[in-house]
Amino acid sequence: MGFSVKGKYFETCNCDVSCPCIWMGAATNDACDVLLAWHVTGGQKDGVDLSGLNAVMAVHTSKRMTDGNWKVALYLDDQATPEQSAALGAVFSGGAGGHLAALGPLIGDVLGVAPAAITFEHDGGSLKATVDDILSMESEEMVGMDGAHAPVITNPLLGAVAQPITQAKTGATHYHGFWNAEFSGTNSFITDFAYEG
């Protein structure tokens, strides 16, 4: 049957705004820490409903994300049933195919895949996600030169989503899991995602 899921997505990273990785450029720091959060508003995998569930990925890599040495930790919503958790993990790890599978060759080490208490809050252009007490990420949509709408990047070269992304700015963000990272005022992207496979 395959899968089809959609929902809300945002990422925060320690690069300056706007992140050069999406243009295949080098990160603005010696290493790149990026946190990715998905909230599924609708969809299924092999008939297993994934609506209302969340997934968060933490990635640590070198200055060039395309070098293929990502260290990755994936956190899956602990509200999921065992069947939902397996389906969620397959979709958001790229194991089920689709857009995220293309990122597979960039991953060097999968440090962990674990259930966790995940919150995902969305209020207009403000988003926040937490994973237990080890991760918290915030994002605020930026406003473009017209004073009314966010700047949009419609066709980036590299990314966890194929849809156009809205430029945003990171609020207070930290990760204290398999490594430690803290940053704010840096790059963030927001979009509505849709994956099929």
C-alpha cells in the first residue's frame, strides 16, 4: 500500500540566517547541528493511521552536510501504538522510501531511534517542539520586505522537504542527548510537508 502523510514541519540549525546548506554550501560554523520536527495532520502507512503523531530528528555533521557523515538520533511519539511507531519510524527515517530516502547516503551513524514524549505547538508563524527534557526548539517566521509576508525559498537543492520553505529565525533551542548543542537567533525553516512512497 505504501504511505502518504502530510502536516507541519520546521527545522532549526546553528547556521546564520539563511542556511547555505540548502544551496550545497558549507555551514557557517565548524559543525552543523540541525533539529527537524514533524507533526502529522493526516496520513497513513500500509493502512496504519499516523494522524496526530510527531517525530523529531537531531543531526550533527561537519561543515559540509553533503560529506556523508551525519550523526542522527530519531525520536518517535510515545503516544503511538507499536504498529504506528514502526510505521512512523519507517516514514521519517527514509526506510519506507520517498523523499527522505534520498538523504540516506548522507548518514554515517544512527545513534538511536527511541520513543519519547514529544510536544508540537503551532500558533501562526510561531512553532515550538520538545522531546522529553533533552530537546527544545523554537522558531518564528520572518517577515519579508513587503512587511506582510514571509520570505519563501521555492526550490532548494538540499533539504528534508520538497515543498517551498518559509524563512524563519530560531528562538531558544537546545539539545542534550547524544551530544550537546545550544543556539538562538540562527536559521530556521517552516513549511507544510507532504511525503509519499
